[in-house]
Amino acid sequence: MATKSSCAGGHSPKKGSGWLPDEWRTLVTKPWPPGRDTSWSNAGGALRADVHGRVVHRHNREASVVDQARRVRRAQELCLVEVGLCEHADFDPRDRSYRYLDLARYDREIETARAIAPQVRLRQGVEITYQADLEAEIRAWLAGKSWDYVIASVHLVDYDDGWAMVSEPSAAEAYFGKHSQRQAYLTYFEELLRAARSGLGDVLGHFDLVKRYGVAHYGRFEPATFAEEIRTVLRAVVEAGVGLEINASGLRQAPGEPYPGLAVLRWYRELGGEILAIGSDAHRVEHLAAGTDQALALARAAGFTAITTFEARAPRWIALDDLGQRKTFLQPDGG
């Protein structure tokens, strides 16, 4: 039986009890190109509230025994009108998520969730950990699979004298503590460039994630230090027709700013960037949608005027002016 919703007309989501699986991320993407049909976007007034909570990605790195029923019911409680479940796909045995993804189980979870909450637009996505030496394997794995969207991210980087999982504190800090900022960051951006040029993702995830643990060793990240390398990556993103993500998790982590910050976003826009994602990358329920109001403000400040969601890897556009004027979109459980 479908769960009733009280979210019509921009109803604010309720605080209270409830549960979400580990690692949910919100995603909203792509500025509005002229001439595209956008009549669907205001149907029933459904898009007036909580846009950055619209597409939520679940990244389960460990096995979960919690059923999808609780997930979609919690999504309804938060007035999420479109939800995307996005599992990690990792191809290197050094990655703790290696071979975690069970496609048959994932498909069953999606089917169950859609039956429980047919009024929620549920999208199925995947986030690949890009590695250049595994690109052919990743490309072959993606072929023939029907995703609504693909996020390409760099997590694991091989250096001349070692390797680092830049999203994990132990592996990252062990390397950063023994090398200069240029040694540590440059190799990351070189791999990110290859990820962009591959065109494997619809969105390039958390652009400068390398600063997450790097700031503890090198201080605040200054994009100007790597301006040439960053601009080269951004040009490749535009040329490949993929997009960036403003990942708001950096606001609650050591960098104190999203991945990436305003300077990089402005460069991206100046270079012709159009596809832009906004995400909270929430590993806990209390972080769901946290920081995404600030991320939307950054998008405007960088010159973007619209965002979209994906279906069958095709974007659907929503103008920022249609999102309402509320200063705070969601207040997740826990404040």
C-alpha cells in the first residue's frame, strides 16, 4: 500500500523520527538550455518545495539489511518528490567497496520501492570510482546497463611511490603527511582529467575531494595554486558534455567549503559549463540536504540559472526561479 503524503503545495517537511540508510546524496543538475520543453516541471506544483532534496543518492559501502520500504517512506516524510538510489561500483581490490554491488538485489530494491511509493519519481543510478588503468573494464561494465544517471568520481589515486584513497582518512593522511601539496594534489587532478575525458559519467563527482584530508597538512585549499590544471579539467568537462557537482558535504568537513568552491565554479561557468549538480552527500540522516541551500546560492553566484534531474541518462531542466524563495529548504533531523 502506498503511503499518503502531506507535501502538496510546498508543505514543509516534518522533523521527527525516521531512518535513512548510510550515505544519501542529493543531486540537482544542469542549467536550462534554450528551446527545451519544460512544461512538465510545474505539473501540479510539485516542484515548489525542497528542490535540493529531490534526487537523493544512497551509497551503501557495507551490506544493509534495512528494506527499501523505510527508505521511501522516509523520503515521503521529507517531501522528496523524486528520489534516485545510487550505488557505488568499484573495480580495484584495494577499495573497500570492491565487488559490493549486487545488481540483481539492487534491481529488486528499486522495484520494491516503486511499488510502495508509486507517486515518488524513483531514479536508479550508479557512482563509479574512475581509474585510468581500469577504464576499459569500467566501460565494458557500463555497456548495456539501463541507468538513469552515472556519476564518475576519483577516490583512489596511484602515485609514483604509493597510493592513496583520498576519501578515506588513513590512506590519504599516510600519503599527504610525507609529500608536498603539489605532489599530492597534482596527481589527483591528472586522474580527474582522465575521468572527464573518458565521458563515462553524466556528472563528475566532488571535484576537488583531494582537499578533504589535505587541508590538515597543507592548510586551506587555494584553487589559484592549481589554476592551470583545474582549468584544463574544466575544459575537458565542457568538451565531453558532462557536468560538475557542488558537493555540500565539504561544509561540514575540514575544508569548510563545498567540493568545489565558488572560484572553481566561476571558472567552469566562464569556460562554458552548463551541467551542474548540487548534493549534500549525507552519510547520516541528520545530514540529509544539509548545506544544499548554500550550494544553491553558490550556483546562482557563479552564474547558473537552472538545474535538472536525469531519466534514462537524459536531463530534465528546472529553472532556479521556479524553485521558490525560501532561504532554508530543509532542516534535517538533528538540526
